[in-house]
Amino acid sequence: MNNHMIFLLSNSKDATCDFVHSELLNRKIPCFRLNTDFAPGSVEFNFSDNTAELYVNKIPLRSSEVCCVWNRRPEKIFAGNFSTSIFDEFYRKEWKSSIESFLKLIPSDKWINHPQSNLAASSKIEQLVVAKKNGLEVPDSLVTQSKKDFDFFYEKHSCRIITKPLSHGYLPDEECIYNIYTNSVDAKKHNFNNLKDCPTFFQQMINKECDVRINFIDGYFEAFLLINKSNGTQQLDIRRDNMQNVQYKPALIPKDIQIKLSSMLMNYGLRFAAIDMCISKNGTWFFLEINPNGQWAWLDILGLTDFRSYFIKGMLA
Amino acid sequence: MPATFSAQFAEKKMFVTHNDSSVLGTQTITESLEGSDQDEGNSFFFGTATMTSTKEGSDQDCSEYFE
């Protein structure tokens, strides 16, 4: 039978991929997992007679057999296993090209999500522009290296400003992890000497009632209010402390918000996304960002959702 | 190397060893929540194209999909 295999593309340490993989095996749904941190010798690639085949531990897969690629968390091939010598690098590049050749033969509409769609949706600033074009409320935003521009913005929003990374603030080191969360900015307290050296992202601080996490797969939305208050004030960054004190409540997304989000996601070509929004004290839904390859499994693990089933349904569609 | 304004907000955390066990618990997944939405793998395949300036390499190396 052709075109029946779910291809899981990730790395060996990806717990979310394990979570889905185990369910696929339980349900006896044909699947094939490639961890890009595979050991040399465990994977083979073959192309002949116009047919590409990949073997993982001697088990073959033709690109034409794939009904869905879940582009989960692939990593650099052989990362850490080789020196930086030009011949080791060449070896890695040959492998890289081989696997990409296989993947290229799988049509983009069979991917969740295709890397180009993820990339298209990877700019926080561009997302804000697109969200606003689609009629969503977005926080007033500024990216600047100018203290003068910052001061104007700070006054404009009555000193209620937050800053957050434009890329991401997850900075793993060899022995520890640094995180740069969303933080409020105090013009008197913080040091602005380095502002001129690097563009910095500032936004008006929304007077939040709560955050909202929205998971989306192939037209299906699932939303939860994320509440973590201290003295009646919602935390600026809900991710702090591994979200241990967060309370969850199922949420109904207003129809007009759903339509606007759907339009955005369709334009990006995203079949899956995890969307961050917040609701202000006066009930306005603000768009914060789309995570085109965001986390969702923790809500299933907490027993709040069964998003995995919808995800698998999407994979089989 | 110049620093960033944002660096003053960096918070140090204990290193977390990720578990590759097929037996999952809440902890395994939530341990990585803080940073894992921001996925550097977004552009891992087919994502970026870098042109090389060398004539010898330019035919072969017009795309670096994996980085």
C-alpha cells in the first residue's frame, strides 16, 4: 500500500516525539522515525531507478510511501560527533544532502509543518504586522537602538513597557541554562549603555487578566486560559518556574478571533501552530505570537486535552 | 563583542538533563517548556540559503539547508 507511512523527523531526546510515537505504535499506525542525531552506520540512503529509500536500522522507507512528515525537532546531523576538519564536515554535508534529497521528494502539503512555512512564520515583528493587517489587536511595539526613541515610547505608555527577545531567550550553556524572559523596563533602574549596540524589542505592557494558549491543527482550535497571579496581577511571562503555579481553564475563542487567526495561519501555510495571546482586564484579546513548532503535549500530560488524537488525525488526513 | 540591553535580564537556571526514555511523565516535557517553543530547528531543512562567494564552491554550496 502506497502513501501510508507517517514519518517522524526529530531527535532522540525529544519527549514530545516519544509521546506521539508511542501512541502511533499502540494504535498500530505505520510510522517511521528518523532521529537526526543517529549513530553513523545506523542509517542508509539509496537512490536508484528514480526511487529514494532511507533505511533506519535496516528498515526501509521509500519517499513515495510517506503520507505525512512531522517536522518536529530535527537537529544538526552528527552534532558533537565530529571535529571541524574539512573532511569531517564534508562527510556531514554528504549526509545532509542525502537526507534532504529524500525529504525534498515528499510534497510540501504532506508536512506538519514544512520548514519553509515554519521559517515564513518565524519573525515576531513580521507576525505582528500580519496580525494587525488581519484585524487582530497587537501591543504597540518598538525595536530600537535609540535611547531617545525608547524614552518617547516609555512616556507614551506611561512608563509601562516590557522587553523581550526578538529571537529567543533560551540560552543553554554547558553547565547551566540562561533564560531571558519578558521583563518590565524601568528607565531609572536599568542600564541602557548597550542599547545602541543591538536592536532591542519593547512593547507596551498590557494590563493582562490572563494569558491564552491556543493549539491549532488543520482547522481545529483548542484554547486554554493560563492564570498565574501574584497580588491580583498576572505574571508578565507565564513560562517562569516551568509554569508550575499556572492554573488552566478551557477557553472559547471568539469567532472573529478564530477567523483572523485562521487567515494568518493559512497565509503562512501552517497546518500546526501554538499561538500565544492574552486577554486584557477590559476583555480585549491581544495577539502576542505564533510558535510554528511550539509545545502542546504538556496539556495532554496534565489531562486537560487530548490534542495528540487531533494531531494524529491530522497526520492521517 | 558588544553586549545587548537584554542581557541584563538573563536568569541562570540549573542544567536540566533531558530524558529520552519512552516512558513519559509531565516533568519530562514541562522541564523543557521554558525554551522549547523557540525552535531553532524551524529552519533546519530547506530553510536558509547562503550564497558562497567562491567560484569553486558556488555551484555546490548555494544552499545550506541544515544550518
